Amino acid sequence: MRVGVLALQGAFREQREVCEALGATVTEVRVPEHLDACEALIIPGGESTTMARLLRTSGLHDPLVARLHDGRWSDGSDFLSAWTRFAAAAADGLAHGDVRI
């Protein structure tokens, strides 16, 4: 399996190492083009406002939203859990208008 680990903040190196130990081919996702190599995506924990800003500045926000809306990765609990926290933070205005979903 080809797994992407969002490598913007958090314990992405540790997530990569675990996936590799389980036999996955891992891509550290830092730019939108990296998403094309992924069948699944792990989003390590981190502070939601910082994550929102990093997703915007890296250009990853819109491609991630598109993949969620078209059904890619929507059955992965890690992705949905992290995405739900991110969406809730954005909806609550924690990013002060910096993020729109």
C-alpha cells in the first residue's frame, strides 16, 4: 500500500517509520503533487490553527478538500478523525477567518 503522511507538523517521522515497518511505501506529503502517490493519508496530530495555516500556505488545503468530497480516503478513520477536528476548528473560527472549508 502507498501511504502518505502529512509532513507539516507533528510526529510525522514516527508515523512514517511505523508504516514502513508494516510494509507500506510511504510518501511524506508536503506539497499537493505528493498526494497523487497516496492511496491513504495519515494526518499526525498537531495544533489545529497551525495546521490550518500550514495547509493553506503549502497549497494542500484545496486538494485535500477535493479528495474528501470525491470520496477518496473517506473510509479511513485516521483521516476522518483529523479532518473532523480541523473542520470543527475552522467552523468555530479558531483560525479567525484564515480557513474556509
